[in-house]
Amino acid sequence: MAEIIIVPSKAEAGALVADEIVRLIRATPDAVLGLATGSTPVPVYEALRSRLEGVDVSRVRGFALDEYVGIDPAHPESYRSVITREVVEPLGLTPELIHTPNGALEGIEHAGEDYEEAILAAGGIDLQILGIGTSGHIGFNEPGSSFASHTRVKTLIEQTRKDNSIYFDSIDDVPMHCITQGLGTILRARHLVLLAFGEGKAAAVAGAVEGPVTASLPGSAIQLHPHATVVVDEAAASQLASADYYRYALANKPAWQGI
Ligand code: F6R
């Protein structure tokens, strides 16, 4: 199963995951990162700023999980803009090496396949950062998504549009469609790191980690992955039946194991 790490704060989660990313980049200067957007990964990106000072990141490559379909890439809430603003610029990454799925309507029929090919050509993703939606989605793979799915266009459920409306003037401005890495794409990454914070994520986290593996809760796909790490705060961990065991396992973990 995934390793579950319960931390007291978002900042500690960010530091823990950022340390792992720095280790990866030092060992593999052209590492391929899978980049999530939304509020969850922000502490990781913030923690990376000081940690990456003096580290050569010019060859680091990256692939965003998803993008809205039909959104102007220059729109401040397009995931291209978010990744540029929150990751590429503050961390000094090379913009040409950081990719987002192409959500432009023109060519949308083959945009998913193009993205899959680009990920494969890069040699696959080394470390994939994930958040989880209240619906249990990872990427924008809403309930019912195939575990074998690849990057493709999906329709966002109403709850996700509502959750994401905080970034737009109203829910009507949240695009209806997205293009997202599939669950099959995500499962090919070499290391999955899923983060979740707050009470609102507790049910989705418990379902993903301890529930049955089911397309009805896409996050449960991580149970099929040989190297998955779940980093949660106390509130997001509050519905985990085996929380005491996860704490015990962490307290007794050999130092050499890393995450
Ligand atoms: C973002 C993504 C989504 C989010 C999820 C949680 O690229 O693919 O799965 O991780 O919707 O969103 P936040 O972090 O805003 O709660």
C-alpha cells in the first residue's frame, strides 16, 4: 500500500515533499516532474524556492496534469498560466521544458495523444505530485474514469466546477471540459506523491487509501502503484481507520528508506 505520512501542517508537508524533489533533481538534473495545480501543491512549490537556490534546474522537465479546454492560455487561471506563475518563474525552470496539455479547441482531437507521446519521449515522469478532489478525482479523472485511461478530454462534474469557481468570477466561467492525464498515465509515473489538507478531503483520502479499488473513487488507483506516498494533515487524515498504524510505521521507519 501507499506510505501514509500524517504531518501537523501544510508547511511541513511542503518541506517533506520539496526535500524529496531536491534529492531527485540533484541525482537526476534532467528529472521529469509531474506538476499538479490547485491549492494543494502550493506549499511544495513555496518550499522549493529556497531549497533550489544554487541547484542547477535548467534541465528539469515537467508535465502538468491537466488543462481546461477552450480557455485562453493567457487567462490567469489557465493551468499554463498557473504553472508559469507558481512553478516555472519562481523556481527558475526552463519554460520550454515545462509542458501543459494543449486545451485549444483546434486540434483537441489529437491533443491527448500528442501529450502521451511527449511524456513517453521524455522517458516518463519520475515524480508525480497529486492533489485529490472532493469527488475523489486525481488529475481531472472524475468518478467512473478507466484505470487504463490516457490523456484525453473529460467533462468536469458540477462539484468540481463549484470547487474551482473560487478562481473565477462565477461557476459559469469555469470551463465544462478539461484535458487530463488519464489514470493509466498517472500510474506509469515512477513515484506518486499525493497531498491533501483539510476536513473536506478526509472522505476522499480514506476512500483512496483504505477503500476498495474502484473507478467510482479514482484516487483509489494509487493502491495499484508500487511507490506511492500520501502526505496529509490531521484533518485530512481524520477518517483513516489505521491512522495509528501509519504513525507507528513512520516512527519506526529505517532512516535510509526515504519517502
Ligand atoms: C490539479 C488537479 C486536481 C486537483 C484537485 C484538488 O491539477 O489535477 O486533481 O489536485 O482538484 O484541488 P485543490 O488542490 O485545489 O483542492
